Amino acid sequence: AEGEIPFLTGRRFLWLDCSNIGSEASRACLETILAVAAELPEAVLCLDGLAALLRRPSGGTNIPLLRAAAARPGLRIIGILSRHEFSELIGSDARLLELFARIETDEPSEETALAIARQAVDGLSREYRLSVSDEVVRRAVGLTGSFLLNERHPARAIRVLRRCCEEADYERTQLGRERTDVTADDVTGVVFRN
């Protein structure tokens, strides 16, 4: 951290996307993450998809391991999970609730999601060497906001835009088609195939 928030000065932030970790590997992954964090003084772990790290096969959990780690001096943990996951996994554990503060965030407005998606599109355009117009970004944000309700903004719109870029890149590089841009029709197709 750069010192804008005094108690975070000098801390190292480690962001990890844990959402795709299976229950059979969750304990080993959590142990590895915590071992790495133990080597970093004043670390702040940002565990996106924390619920996947807590679930074990046959209904077991890794909550005792998380509880022990959260009590360790010097280590801070930010766990990102849905309201449902929080209620299911953490909400009834009084000892764990003593170690964590719950901060609820609302989904960003469509206007904010659009601004974030525009920034993401800059990177996608460079990565795939494709043009993505503002109309296409608007279509992605609008359609995903109406039809893909299992994810939150702006992640769902960015995921759709990435998929459109991947498909256009595949058509260009593997099928020999002339593709220089992503179209609004590409977005519509991806949204309605999901």
C-alpha cells in the first residue's frame, strides 16, 4: 500500500481467484496459500471466491483452518463471497465472526458497470487485436443485466465481451475469416447461448 490509508502502509496485497478450486483440493490449496502468506510479513490476502476454499468433500469444511489463520498476528484476510455463501459457511460460526467484519456491497449501477467494462475492453482490444465499439459494450452491459442474473455486474458483461473476442479471434486465426472487430450481434449470440 502507498500510505493513503495509514494502517495499510507497507502491507503487501495478494489477490487470488479461488472460485474454481474443487472441494477435493480445497484444503491443500488453502494450506499452500497460508504457508506463502506466512513468509510475507504484513500480508493482506484477498481471496476472491473464498467459499470454494472452505468447502470439502462430503459436506466438510476448512473453517477451523481459516479460523486459526485469521487469528495469526500480522495477517489480514479479505474473503469475497456472496450473501448466500456467507450465511451458509460463516454466518453461524460465532468464533469466526469475531475475527472478521462483514462488509456488504451492492452491485454497481449500470452506468458504473459500463464505465468499468469500457476500461476492460481497452485491454481486450489490445490482447485480441480487435476493435470493440462503445455500442458493443453498451449491448453487453444491457443484455447481461437483463438476462444473466447468476453473476454480478460488471463481471458478467466483461466475461461476455471476452468470449466474443475469443470467438472472433478463433474465426480469424483458425478459420481464416476476416475479423477486425466485435459486433453487437456477437454479444447477442454469446448472451443467448449462455
